[in-house]
Amino acid sequence: MIDNTILLTSISAESLKAIIAEAVRENLKDIQKDATPVATESDKVLEAQEVIKLLKISPATLENWKRQSKIPFYRIGRRVYFKESEVLTSLNKAQL
């Protein structure tokens, strides 16, 4: 059963701000806890051969674009990776 009692009290503006800030912090924590990142197909990580096939370019062209910073890439050890979304975005921006 819901209690419909109204209680009036006097509090300072600083106390009210603190109460509101704490309530917002708690709600944000709950939202962040429940939020799960949604991966899209464009978040896919590609290797060099996959980018070459996707863009229908030669390995030399891909190397040139990497060297000229026309296409973003990531290096982990000796391996090179690309984010599909960034590859497609760089194509649209630079008109390679």
C-alpha cells in the first residue's frame, strides 16, 4: 500500500543540493551497471588481407595509405589491425 503522507520540513539549499547530487550519482551508477555496449557490424576488427579484399586494392596501396596516414591502423606486436568503421569513414572523408 502506498503511503500518501506529505511531510514538510525546512532544509538549507546546500543540503538540498547534496541530496539531489547523491540521488543522481546513485541513479547513474545503476544506469551504467545495466548498460551493455552494443557492438555493430562496423565495429569489426579486420586484418590487412580483409581490408585489401573489402576495398579491392593491392597490398602496396594499403601500405602507401598507412604510410601517408590516410587510413588508421593499430599494431599489436608485428600484427596490424584495422577497425572497419574507421576504414569506411576514412574512405568517405579522404576520397582515397
